[in-house]
Amino acid sequence: MNPVIPAPVPVPLPAPPWLLEFLLVFTFVLHLLAMDFLLGGVIILSVSSFLGRHDSGHHELARRVSHALPPVTAFTITLGVAPLLFVQLLYGQLFYTSSDLMAWYWLAVVFLVMLGYYGIYWYQMQHDELGTRAAWVMLSTAILFMLVAFIFTQNITTMLHPQDFYRLFLNGQVGTILGSVTSLNIARLAHFVVAAAALAGLGIALLSARWRTESPELARWGRRYGVTWFMGATLVQFLVGLWFLFSLPVEIRQSLVGDKLAVGLLVSGIFLALLGLLMAPRSLLAASVAMLGAVSAMAVLRHLVRVAYLRPYFDPHSLAVRGQWVVFSIFVVLLLAGLATVGWMLYVFYRPAARRA
Amino acid sequence: MNYPVWEPFMLGGGLVIGIIAILHVFVSHFAVGGGLFLPLTERKAYRENNPALLEYVKSHSKFFVLVVLVFGAVSGVGIWWSIALVNPEATATLIHVFVWGWAIEWVFFIVEIAAAFIYYYGWDRLDPKTHLLVGWIYFGAAWASLLVINGILTFMLTPGRWIKTQTFASAYFNPGMLPSLVVRTAVCIALAGVYALITSSAVADVALRNQVIAYAAKWLLAGTLIIPFAGIWYISTIPALAREISMGGAPAVTIFAGLSIFFSALVMAFTYFGPHQRPRHFNMVFAFLLAVLALSTTAVTEWVREAVRKPYIIYGYMYSNGIRVSDVERTREVGLLKSARWVRHHEVDPQALERTGEEVYRVQCASCHTVDGYNSIRFAVKGWSWAMIDYQLAHLSSLKGFMPGFVGTDAERQALGAWLASLNPVPTNIAIEPASSAVRGQATDATGEGASQP
């Protein structure tokens, strides 16, 4: 059966595909950093909230870390908007099709995120009033966000298999077709969840440093605790990553092996993660830089895997382009000005003198 | 035609978007107006040296963050989610035209969110001047995000020169952009008042409570005073057909347009005689009733704004069912089912006439109609014979100006008619077959089956 793929929009792309691909991967990395802290954060805080019923260290750590979660949630959502915009521009006809097939699940993401978000606020604002029930609130939030991760994995994986679209369509009712839950999808989901736990562990270790002056003991313990999550999850990741790699279809793996850039990215990603693992007990900063490198390398590799999957069906480089350079330049200028403004606000907020009498 | 059609059963796609969008509009305009209310009221508190008022602004900012940053942000994503599911072709087109516009809006969102958190967490950390400045940064970014999205929204009804030039500038600076910006800004100011009435009616200190209630009422009145003038300006820019639809052409739309004016007048009258004149008698219940009334105004107005765009989703360029105007001729020649990708039958099957007709319905009609729910098609053709339905379908755009003309071959139109006729019991004593049937012979089958349906 010939694959049924919708025709791309007859309006030219507003920028060359390489630029859109760069922005897609770049903004996706930004989204990942926030998302990892959020998803991993709610998982770790679920564990800590239950342990915190009988352990004041866990209790206090969970309370403090939960204050970071609302802004992180806001930024996860907002930073996620950009890559979704660019993926629709480059691969819209695939993305919309897989989204429509699973429409009810896909739309549910909005409600799951909103519930989870309010769950986080509930936990944070009423932590003491909730008492032992706080742990259940956090666990429910973690489950909601895991469901979101699962639905995302299904959609973003299904869109890579246009050859299956029509079969899925014929065998189901549009809106309820979640796509097959294969070992590849589960490995992919596990890969992301474990990465989130690792990076959130690192994030918590970094956050603990801020408590150094007022509660040095908690700060020391928080750092050790975060690093333990980071190292444990990263060790697990080496297994999960292998599982994910070997769940990829043979032809995709072969095409990656034949691609020097892909091999280079994979090797440097693994190397940087190892480096992060070794550095974490000594220098959090060095470990963070190494992990930023690892995440970036993996995000580029992920894009190459997508390109390899779609090569037989569609190449965005074949689309017509009519660059909108003036408005693009305005975007770049505003982005720089916006980041400077955010930077200034963070500066005045965190500068030591910033305390009203 | 290009994408699989999702039919959210009783609701229909339009209502799914509508529900999410109306709630989002009600909160997102508050996100902008409230962003002006916070720094202005904070400044007022400093100037009057009124610590109680400052305390109120603090508590209002907490309410603001919980409503705006969570519900406002996520429901905004929800609109995007739902339009992509219900009308992927139009969404894809908008993204191709406006991606840098959205990218710019995204920058403003980032600044907006960062500023909102720093404003909220900064009450005890920042000196008053800096804190106020952060509030202004929030408002600037929030209003700028409205500035961007407003042009994209009005583009759909008044794409103006874009149809010819296809440039970003002509798409964004479209005829409806400026008047709509004024309307929406006024709505933001009014909604800032609506929400402030809710929080102010919860203030315990009676003197402060009365002061803030009267103050919040002024915001609501100021906004509602501007809206009618800007509204008339806006209506003067929309296409003639759209105006006709809202002023008598389509009764339902006209009634809703009337309701929009009626609800607005009610809001204004209640506000003037209630919280503005008698703040002492105002309470939380009244505040919520006023909010419900304001939400109803938003709902009917947004509904009218969407309805007058029919039969298009992008005026003059794409019909509400996602078919491009430029594709109509070719699709009529080739056939809808051959052009559509997500169908089981790629041509009219005389052995399965109704099932083919149902597929024609799904591809061409289901973006606005449902079978039994919102805008029910079964109800719309009740009592109509196949011949009557076929005549209506053949002259759809002239009989019902707000519907796109039927796109497809004669056989496809008759298959659709056969399925529609089968939805209700056969009317008696009238010709039941189309005058010249391209699928003659199956006619009796089709209506015969229909007769057995409830």
C-alpha cells in the first residue's frame, strides 16, 4: 500500500529549512532543560514526600524545591511552544495527521498539564496544611505529567511512520487511534524519563547550594541527595539508552552508522555524560556544562534519526522558500532585547542587596 | 480533505475550539488588563501612602498569577492544540504566513512570564521603584503579545492585500487589525475591572473595600465606554457579507450579535448602579454574577466574530471546511473522493451509496456540522426529500450564503444527498428522487433504507 501523506501547504516556507531546523533543535534543547527539571522534579519530590513523612530532611527538601516548580512549569510550557511551532512548519503534514488520529488523547494533554500545574501550586502553597496528603498530591502530579510524556512519545513517534497512517485510519476511529505501543516507544519514553530524573537530580544539587548560609547541613545533604539521583539515573541511562538504540529499526541504525556526524554525536553524547558522572561529586558546574553538551548532542542526533526515518517519504528541503527576512530580523532583535530584559530582572531579583527592610 | 477528520461527537470541532477559546479570551484579556491594573494601583498606593491598598494589590497579584499563568497560558496552548486538530489545513497556512509573528509573540511570552513571577515573588525583595518597573515590563510584554496575535486573528476575516501579495506585512497590517486592537485593549481594561471586583469584594477592611470596589468599577466602565465606538469602527472594516450575516442575514447570528450588545449594556448598567454608585452594597455574589455576565458577553461576541467569517476560515482564500478557493475547480473535475486522502471509497460506489455519501459528509461538512449534536445535520434536513436535498446541495452557496458551495462531482453530491435523506424518515407525497440522477437506480434503495431509520 502506498503511504498516504497529506500534501504540504502551498505557501512557501518563510525561511530556508536549515534555519528552521536549527531553531527547532535549539528551542527543543531549551524546552528539554526546563521539562527535565519539571518531570524529574515531580518524580523525585514524590519519593521525597513519602520519605519525608518520617524524615525531616526529605520533608524540608521537598518543601523548598517545590517553590521552584511553578516557574519551571511555566517555562516548560512556553519554551515548548517554539519547537512545536517549527515542527509544524517543517513536518506539519505528518504531525497534524498523527495528532488527528489520536485527537482525544492529544487534546487531553492540555487538561492533564493544567491539572498537574494546579497540583504543583496546591502542593507548594498548602504544603503544611496538606500534611501527609501532600505526598499523594505530588504523586498524582507526577502521574499526570508521565501521561503527558507518554502521549507526546506516541504522537512524535507515530508521525515518523507515515507508511502506517492509512492502515491505522482504516482500522480505527479517527481521534482514538493512539498508534502502536511498541518496545521502541517504551524505550524512548524511558530514555526521556530517566534523563529527566538525572537532570532534575543535578538541578536539586545546584539549588541546595543556595541554602548554604542559613541551613548548611540541609544544603550539604541536598547536594548529596541530588547527586545520588543524578548518578544513579545516569548509570541506568546507559542501559536504557542501549535498549533505545537497539530498538531502532536496523535500517535506521545502519544509516546512522554510515553517517560520520551521527556517530560523532552519539560518541560525544556518551562521553560527555560519562564526564558529567565523573565530575558530579567534585564540581556541579563542570558536570552541568558536560550534561548541557550531552543533551545538545543527543537533541541533534534525535533530529538526524527523524530525518533518516522520513527520508523515503518527505524532505523539507524540497519545499519552496520565500524568506521573510525583515520580520525575522525583528524577531532576532526582540529576542536579544527580551533575554536582556529577563537577565536584568533576574539580576535585580537575586542581587544580595535585594531585600526590602 | 488533506487530513483525517476528527469528529468530536456531540460537540463538533467548532464548539471544541469555541469552548476553549472563549475561556481563554476571558482570561487572556485579563492577563493584559490586569497587567495594567497592578502597577497603576500599586503606584496609587505609594502616592496616597496607603499601606492597606498596597496589601490589596499584593493579594490581587497572587490571584492574578494563579489565574493568568496557569489557566491563561495553558488554555492558550489549548486553542492552538484544538485548531490544529479541527482545521489543520488552515492552521498550517497561518503558521507558514505568520511563524515569525508567533516567534515574536513567544519572546513577549517569555518576558511576560519572567516578569509576572518576579513581580509576584518580588514584593519583599525589590525596592518599590524596581518592583513597579517590573510591573510595567510585564504589562508592556503582555500588551505586545496582544498586538501580535490580534493581527493574526483579524487576518482571517480581513486578509486584505495578502491574497495578492502573499507578504507578511500585508497579512499582518490588514484592514481589521487596528480597530480590533482598540476593541481588545478596551476589553482588557474592562476585564481588569471585572476581576478586581471579585478580589476587592473579599477585602475585610470595610473602608478599603468600598474604596477598591468603586475604583475597580471605574475600570470596568472605562473599558465598556470605549468598546461600542471601537466596535463600530471595526465593523466598518469587515466584508459586506459578514456585516449582512450579523445584521439580519442569518437569524441566529443576528440574535447573538444583539445579545452581545444587550449583555454589554447590562454589564455597564449593573456596574454603574451597583459597585460604582453603591460600593457598600456590593458583594462577592454580585461580583461573580457580573463576571458571568461579562463571560457571556465574551462568549456571544466571539461566537459572532467566528460566525460572520463563514463561509470562509481565511476570507476569500480558504473555506471553513479547509478547501482552498483555488482548489475548487480542480476538485469538481477530479472528484472530492479522489482528491481526499482519508476515505475508504475513492469513488462513488452505487452498491454503498449512503456509506460513500457519509464519507463525502465527513470530508466536506463535518468541520461545522455534527450528525446529532451541535449544528445537527439530521435536524437541518428533517422533512426534506432526496430531491429537495439535492437541489439545496446544488445551489448551496446561493441559497445559504454563509455555507461554502458543494465541491465534488454530481455523483458525489447525490451520494451525499442519499445519505442525508436516509437520516430521517421519508416524507410522503413529494418527489423523492433528484430530477437527473447520476446514480439513478440506486435511488429507491437509498431512500428505502432511509425509511427504516428512526
